[in-house]
Amino acid sequence: MLRDAGKEEDNPRGGSVPELDSGATAWILTSAALVLLMTPGLALFYGGMTRSKSVLNMMMMSFGAIGLVSLLWVFYGYSIAFSGDVGGITGDLSAAGLRGMLESGTEGGIPDLLFAGFQLMFAVITVALISGAIADRAKFGPWLIFAGLWATLVYFPVAHWVWGGGWIGELGVLDFAGGTAVHINAGAAALALALVLGRRVGWPKDKFKPHNLPMVLLGAGLLWFGWFGFNAGSAGAADGAAAVSLINTQVATAAAVLGWIVVEWIRDGKPTTLGAASGAIAGLVGITPACAFLEPLGAIALGVIAGAVCALAVGLKYRFKYDDSLDVVAVHMVGGIIGSLLIGFLAIEVLAGEDGLVYGGGIGLLGKQAVGVIAVLVYSFVVAYLIGFAIEKTIGFRASADAEVEGIDNAEHAESAYEFSSTGGGGGAFAAAGIAGSATSKAEPTEPVSEKVAG
């Protein structure tokens, strides 16, 4: 998110600051709320894709990220990402604790504190995205430790590289809303953790089918809705760039849905609801870095390519034998790479400052995009692998085989997502709360649970 100076007014601390733009401020307030909604949407999307006995653990990883990363962002994350610059690598700590920002003015027409809040939501969901790769087999406590360390050592500095005045932004790499900083970053970390934790018990022989496809579709819909704040909000104002980002986000995502299900139709003979939901996310990921730099026809082309290629990329985990549970690598890492590199082909000068190869531009923009992609991918993968490996070898990251088979929800959280016992107190949340079934209910015969019930 780039911030442009606006009309200036007196600053009581000395100097001047741009005048507050109430329209831009209202839009970014709304966008921040939309981006926050994406993380519960992600929890539903991921939760529906897991088995019924691990859905709560999966959703808790997203909610845990909201709690932890929000605090770290205030303590020092914002300052590392956006305060000053130290050698193009990191910010300084002058804004640690968001000190002084209550009295600060505006830049680009919005309060500095609002900008910090908007970017906080990006940090939260980036960390949460990683969790899908380790569904069904990760302990919750070690996940929180990993999340805090990875955010500190990877996300905060990389956000500075891309948006905070760091070396990637200064090189001229274009990333409007997070193709490198969010999706490639999270996807590379997801691959590293999948390798550290190893395969789930029974994978790939056993079929790990989603337990609740309506939940998956609901989560995908919430993500799609929130993504307008993610992309159009990154314009920093209610302006033409926001309008371009909004329409490009919509048409690219729509095209990706069709691209994914066509691949399924040809390859498997049937289009699936899971494919439609996954295609939507692939399109959203692909258009994220490029949304303000393409014309709508270019966005449609990008969406079709992202949907089709990401659908094919799901098969990589079977070929290379890494167990990425919910296809974070195929959708976010591959989708982020596609979107970032296609800027070099499809960008138009009036929006991006230079044309891509399709419009007669040179190879320079594509080369810069490739540098940004490779740098973030390698850095995130290496650091995530080291953090994950250290946690696994010390306190243990992966749940036991027994917990995995019997249900990680009960092992980690003493709860179950679905309580089918008619006694009302046989286990799950009731047992955790110490609530037992009444003597009357224990004595009464119960009907057997239908085997057709999911889970």
C-alpha cells in the first residue's frame, strides 16, 4: 500500500502534515474491517476442508494468529515494517508500541494509526494462511510459538522490503497488495513446515476428504467478500486505483473459478464445489499483486491462468511426496508467483508506469518481478524450516500418532466440533466444562446415530 502526500495543514509538533481526507479515512476503516473478516473466513474455509475430528484445531490456528499477531504488531511489528529504514532490510524501533501515533497527523489523507491498523490485518492473515499445510497433525502451543517467531523474523521484515521503504520496493518490484509479502511468503513457509512435520498417518494412501463442503463454500465467499478490502483498500483512498483494483479482483476471480473447474472437468470428468472454491481463492491470490496495474482483459487472462495452473499444481505434492494438507503451496505460493510474474507481461503503462511484454514493454519489469519472487520465496522457506525444525526437535511440533488418529481436537482442546450423543454431556465441550449427563438421561435408551451423519 503506497501512501501519497495530500494537502498539508499545520502540525502542532512542528512542520506540517497532509490534511485529513474523510472519504479515504472512511474507506480504509471499512477495508480494515473487511480484511479482518477474511481470517474467520479462512478458518471456515480451512475447517471445512479438514476431517471432522480436527476442524476445531484448524480453526483455532487462525483465531490464535489473530490474538498473537495483533499484539506483536503493536509491540514492535509495525515499527519493523514501516518505521524508518535500516539498510533497506528492516525498519527501526522508533514506533515500537505505536508510541506517538495517537498525536501524529496524516499521510496520504488518512491517520497514521489507521494505516497501522489496516496493515495489522494483513499481518494476521498472512500467518494464518500457513496453517492449512499442517492440518490434522500440529500441536497448538508449538504453532503459536512458530507463528510469533515467523512473524517477527520473516513477515515484518519482508513487509518492510516490499512496502516500507526496503530494498525490494526500491528496486522497482510491483506488488500492490501482497503477492510477494503475503502469498509467496506464506506459501513458502507452508512448504517448509509440511516438510518438517512430515506426512499425516495414512497419507497418501488414505483419502482425506473435506468433512463439510458447505462450510468450505461459506469460507470462500467470506474471503472473496473481504478481499475487496484487501485489494481495493490497498489504494489507500477511495479513488481510481481502488476502482480498478475492485473490478480486476472480481473478474480475475470469476475467471479463475472457471479455469479451475474446466481443468477438473477435463481431467476427472466432473466439476466439484471444492474446485470452484479453490479456484476462487487461486484467482484472488493471483490478482492480489497485480490488481491496480492491469486492464480488465488482462485481469481475466491472469485469472484463467491462475485457476488452471493452480489446479494442476495440486498434483505436485503427490509427485514430490510432501503432504501439504490443504494445498497452501499450490494455491498461495504458486498463485502468488503467477500473479507477480504476470505483471511483467500484462502491466500497462498508464497504471504501472511501464508496459509489460504483451504491450510492447521490455524485459526489465519481468526481471525485477522475478528477483522479488525468488528473494521472498527463498528467505521465507529457509527461515520457516529452521524455526519449525528447532521447535520439533526441542518441545515437539507434531502431535502423536494416537492423537492424530483419535482426533486432534480432543487431544489439543478437549472439545469436539460435533456432539452426536443424545445424553447432552458425554464428551466434547461438556466434558471439558465438567458437565455430566443427568442420571435420567443415562438411564434412558438412545437411538443409534445414523452412519450417514458426516464425521
